Amino acid sequence: MVWFDALVQIQVAPSDAPVMPPIEAPSALGPRVERSGGIDALRVIAASMVLLYHAHGLGLASVPLIGTAGREGVILFFVISAYVLYRPIVDGGPDLGRYALRRFTRIYPAYIVALIGSAVLLGLPVSPGYLVFGQTVDLASPSVLPASWTLQVEVAFYLLLPFVAGLLRPVRWRGPLLLIVSAYLYVMVALITPAAIYTGPWSFAWFAWVFPLGMAAALVKRPTRWLLPVGAVALSVGLALQWSQPLDLPVAIAGVLLVLGIRDVPVPRWLAMAGTRLSYPIYLWHATIFAVFTNLWIAIALTLVVSGLSWVLVERPFQRLTLPTKAPVLELAAPPIGGAG
């Protein structure tokens, strides 16, 4: 089945190009990894959904579909993570040392800074569990970093991915198998309870069904730009349905269609850079800033400023740390972003 058993041919973009199509480069995960400007743009869309959801109480009550945009933005981020991180190791295992270093430097320093900053600004205590992504967040109660529960999901996926990829590698029908696993996990979660009330250390089990969908998408090699408008329609329908978590299947399917549809689409360089550099700190900081500043536009402006500072002063310096290698490493993996109250 060619849809599920080949890597993609990647085009190289000139450094001064006004748009950013996919780029092929050495990877910390495996022999090659792709950087897609379209995928980066999709991160911006997902980050905007989460941001607008948390701005719901700041004057956006009349905007259609905002009520569910945050949760569904999280689903999009999980699909993106699974797609981008699995794709370069489909046929070859990662360098585990470099993989672990990349994942650590990508998420932990900025997370700790945001955690301390939010605790100071909100005057809330930080439990030790937060330091190891073991916090139990009650979405109905004040929390120092309420969206951080999604990082537990991401980190669990990071830890499992190299081993799951190794188990899948000798399997010929990996795509269908991943879809079957996703369906099984989805049904199990739906049978436990039709609505998510609390999140905590067990939250990866709650969302585990999403990641096989993104991994299956990573196996598709044929051009799929035609799926982009289909995915946009599917996302709109999913948001309009306002399905209760974990029954976010329409949006998860839309996420797969959007990833496949946009991955080869050239986008403005500034949009791709925003997805790479700002989406994660926006996720970390926006809820705290919205809680402190009640003016919508001031809160959004400050979120962008703080996010830019986080990239320049925290994330970029740490991401320059690398293990010895014969080739330069370009960080292309999906930012661990996502979070909705």
C-alpha cells in the first residue's frame, strides 16, 4: 500500500525565498527530517485557536466557534507532533542521545521560566509535581499554569515514540495497523466516560488515540495538496458540532487532512517563522497574561512581546546545545505546544 510505506521527496528552498516550502536537512531523530513551512503555518492557526479560546472572557463571546476552539487546537497540535516526529524515523531509528537532548532543550527551559513567571504574576504556589510534568490540573480551579497538562501528553509521546517506531518498523501494513490502534484506543476512552472533567498524570491515556492518526499521516508519500480545502471544511464542521471531549474525532480527522494538505504548500517566511519560534511561548504565557490584563488587545500584544523574548533569551540559546556530530543539526521537530482550559 503505497499510501503507507514510503518517505517523502523533499524540495530545498533558497535562503532568500519569499516563501518557505519544505526543506530537507540532517536530523537529530534519524537520517533526514523535513521542515515544512506549511506545517509551521498550521501551528500558528492552532496556537491562535487556543489563544482566542482563553480570550473568550475578554470580549470575544460573540465570535462563533470560540467556545470549543481551545480544546480542538490541542487536538491539532497532537496530530502535528505525531506527524513531524515520526516521519524522519519511519525507516531508521533515532540517535537517542541527540533526540533526548533536542526534546529537553525544546520544552523544559522555556517551561520552567514560564512556570516561575506565572507563579509570581498570579501569586499561586508551585507544587513539586510541576517540575516533572506530574501536576494534576483541575480545569475548574485556579492553576499556576493550567494549560501545562498538555505537556504531560507530549512528553509521554516523546518517551514512547522511539520504541513504538522500532516495533512498527518490520510491519508491512503500518498505516492500517496505526488506524486500527487509534480506533481501539478511541473506543476505550469513549466507553470510560463521554466527557473529560479532570486532567492529570493519566492524561496521555486519554488522548493516546490521536497520535496514531498523525503517525499514519507521516507514512503517506503522494502529493496531497487537494486535501487542504477538505480539511478546512472538516475543521469548521468539527468546531460547529462542539463535540465533548474525548469525542473530538471530527477535528482529529480534520487535523490529518490539514497536515497532508498543507505540508507542501509554500507560505510566507514570516508565517513559517512565527510557527516555529512563537507558537510554544504563546501557549506557555497567554493564559497568565490574559488573567492579569483584562484589555484584549493589550493582552494579545503583551503575549506576543513576551513570547518573542522567550524565544530570544531562553529557547534559542538552549536549542544551540548539541551533542558532537559530523553534520549540523537543524531543529525541525514539532514544538510541544497545545493547551486549552
